[in-house]
Amino acid sequence: MEKNIKYTSYLHNQADDALFNYNRRKSSEVKIGNLNLGGNAPIRIQSMANTDTNDTEASVAQCIRIIEAGGELVRFTAQGVKEATNLEAIHSLLHKKGHTTPLVADIHFNPNAADTAAKYVEKVRINPGNFIDSVHTNKRFEYTDKEYKQEVEKIKTRLLPFLQICREHNTAIRIGVNHGSLSDRILSRYGDTPHGMVESCMEFLRICKAENFNNVVISIKASNSVIMVQTVRLLCTTMQAEGMCYPLHLGVTEAGDGEDGRIKSSVGIGALLADGIGDTIRVSLSEDPECEIPVAKMLANYISDRVGHETIKGNNCHKIDPFSYHKRETLAVNNIGGNKQPIVIAPISEYSDLSPDYFYCGKGNTKQNVKNAIVDFEFWKKEANTYPLFNSSNVEKIKGADAFVKLLELSYPEADEKLLNEIDPSVVFILKTNHKNGVGEQRAFFHLLLSKGLKNPVVLKRTYEDKEIDKLQIKAGADCGVFFIDGLGDGIWIEDPNIDPSKVLSVSFGILQATRVRISKTEFISCPSCGRTLYDMQSTIARIKARTSHLKGLKIGIMGCIVNGPGEMADADYGYVGSSKGKVNLYKGQNCIEKLIPEDQAVERLIELIKENGDWIEKE
């Protein structure tokens, strides 16, 4: 019974159908200047400036661009007291120009800067990993329970004066945990785990609750969208168990730029928003900050439109662990299901860099020698490497079909008792949906299969009619990613007749890569930049991508500074991290190999490092 409670508690609703029907998590309301966040307020959109916080004019100009794009909060880094003090000038000039949008100070390593900033801005973000504890060094220490408690008391001693300043100035705080900057103390006891991230947050929350300081927002972020989703779910469960309902800020850190950044962000943030979790979001793109806002708005609106949808009747089978990855057990049908990586289906077309595993040919194989062609059953002629696609109108003909792979396209409402009781175990389900809450309806189907013990592979199919590729990236990422995070999908099939098939195919592979279930290209873990960034992020990313995008499966971290750099790229194969102005450190895994390389030499030296370690291949 305990597992059942844990399973649903992250959704704040113990009803068995909570997984399938969209409802916002009930959070407490926080006042940030003139902005209400949490409670009944809409999902708030924010971004972070990347200007020098000491440059008042440039900071205000960028802040206005973010506001005009639709940003409702703007964050500035404050490395020290000097930057924190200048937030007063930024705040004042912004107001003079007619903007009252709340400002947020981002603090790392310097509690004194937090004290100062709290006097001038509407919210201060502090990082539990380095507010008192030093950032981790990969060293592990043994703590007795008494020693550990003493370390937590040190946090309380330093946090209380900060909370008092916030009370006096009506300043909200964000307790923002980053996967890449957990303290040595947390890592020593809990490891680099979701549980460790949650405990790092809860230590601060318990102090706030005990002091009756409730003007608190929380975030737990990671560059790995799977870890991010699992950890936020665990946090929601933990908070609920301790009588807390603080609002949540969502984001995938170091998501990157372009397609990769949009898909990775949509997968992680979208999965949680779909479950009603999240009160404010930031899409962290390695682009100009104002470019983040339209993406975030589109994602928030897409999910929020599900309010009041037609009820989905389903039963939670309690066989999926939302806090860790476990692949649903399925039978292998050719290369679909079993222990195989998820497959990709796409309409027959000309493809260049990527090719689908199966081509959908509709009425017939219009091109000779196409392997793994899927044809509508009524046009299927038993050609070699050609497989029939059935639907609910001809499902009774499956038994008589002599085919190695048989596919059945249906929706959850079409999966009646008779069909499932008689289904051949070799049939691959193509799961479609037209429901306003397609995530909920498709999830109900998986729970139905699990409750019946059926092990047929399932390919997720979603059809869109967007004309803009970024809309497709955002919608498909939010709709499909959560299933692969939860180990449920055996394949993906995305259709959009208005967009070039190669671009649609790239979205399919991008979703699989973002959920870490199938790697088809180089992965770049790149930060969005901020006032701490020590080189031009966008041009550097472009130069590194130009040289390394052909290195399929390699993970390369591109980080502006050391605050989150080494930690957030912990699973990267190589790292490029700003160490001082114009200087770069290079990493192999978590080990710093070379320090203080001049920026104009660093990209070339990165290539040499990859070659020295045998991971380089020449472009074809």
C-alpha cells in the first residue's frame, strides 16, 4: 500500500484516475512584488539576463526586451556585494522607464550578496549546494549523525538573518537546487541522486517552515531531463508528506540551443506540467534571453489548454515507479520491443542524415527495395520486408495474416475487453490519440495493458497540423517525452503534413535522445549564459558544433563558468568550461585535463583532446 501512496502523491490527488486527467497541483500563493505566483495564478514565464550586472544601462535594456517578449520575472546574477548593490540602480532605472516587473537576484557562494540583494529586488534565489557548504570537489567524507546535524545547524545560523532581511523588505526567496552543484556533505551521505537533491532542498524548507517564512518558491533542476522529472516528482511527494505545498519553478538546465534546446526543455518541463506540476517556468536556451520567452509561453499555453477536458476513465495499476527508470517488459517483435532501442516510423520520403526504422507507405510500397515498409492491410501484398497495418475496422483479420510483423493502430477508447483478450502477442500496437489531453489518454492505455499483463510492444503515434517547426518540437516533446522517461514506449511515429518530413523525423529522434533511450547524434550540454559567463557563449557553441556534430553518441559540455559547469556536465565525455576572463579549462569526464587555455586556442585544443583519447572520427 505504501508504494501506491507514493505513486500518486506527487500528483496531489490519491484518486486512481489522477494520472489521466489534467488538474493543477494546489500550491501556496507567493507574492513577488506586484506578481502573484502559485495558488490560482497562471503559470508564470521568466528568463535570466546575461549582461554584466554592473552595467546598468545594458542590463535594463535587455530586461525591457525580455519584458516586451512576455517575461513576467527577470533574473540577474549577483556574484558579489558590488553586483548585488547595483541591482538597486537597475531596479530604479527600470521603474523610471515604466516597468514594474519583479527582479530576481541569483546568488552562489556569497550569502552576504544575498543579504544585500534582498533589500533591492523582489526575490532572491539561493543555492543550497553553495550557500554555506562549498561546491563539491568529488571528495567524500564520513559524517556521524551528530556531525551531520551540526552542519545543518550552521545552515540555520546563517539562513535566519537572511530570512529576517527578506521579511523586512517583503522579499520572496527561491530555494534553487542544481544537480551540478550539490555540496560535498550531501554527496557524501546521499550520492549524486534524486534523493540527495531533494534532501538538499528540504533542509532549507524545514527551516523556513519552522520560522513561519512562507514566501518561498522552489526549484530542482538538472541538464538531464529524466533526472529532473524524477527528482521533482520525489520532491512533491516529500513535501506533501511533511505538510508543505510551496510553488515550483521548472526548468531543464543547460538544455542547449535550436532544436535540441527546445525538445529537451519541452520533454522535461512538459512532462511535469502535464501532471499539473509547476507554477513558473524558464526554458534555458543558449540564445538571447528574450528568445526563451515565446518558447516558454507556447509550452505553458499548450498544456494549460487542457483545463476542463473530457474526463478520461482509467485505472492506475500501480506498476510504474515514477521516481526511477524501469523499462516496461515487452515481447520482441522483429526489432520492436524487448530489449531493443525504440524504433522510429515515418512516411516514405527521401531522408539524408537520419533514416527511420520503418517507412509508412499507405496504399503500397511506391519505391522499390524499401526495407521495413508498413502498408495499410487492404493494400498489403505480402511483399518481402513489408508489413500490414490494421485498424479497429479490420482487426478481426489479423489472425489470418501471414506476416512476421503485424501492426494495429488504435486509440484507448477502441481497446475493448474482447479485443485485448484475443490479441496475438506478436501484434505491435500503434497507439494514436485525438484527445485534448492525449498524454492522459495514452497513459491510460499503458496502464490497461499492465493491469492485464499484456506484453505487446507499443509505438506512440501523434499527428499535428502545425506549419512552424518550433511548435512541433515543443508539442511533440511535451506529448511524447514523458512515456520514454517512464519506460513505456517502444517506438515513436510523428506526423505533420505541413512540415518537411526530414524535419519531422529529426524531432522524433530528438525526443528519443532527450529521454536518453536512443542516441543518434552528438549531445551538447550548453548553458544559456548569464552575467557570470566568461566568453561569448553563442559563437563558441557554433564553433564547437561545426567541428564535432558528426561525433554520434559523444556528449560535450560547454559551460560559461564553474558555478554549475563541472557538475551539470558530470556525465559528459568532454567539457569546455570558462575559468577566467578569456581562459578555458578542458575536461575529460569529471577530470580537469588542462587549465587556463586562451580562448582563441581552446576549441582546437578540445579537438586534439578528443583525438588523443581515441574518440575522434573524420567526417565522411
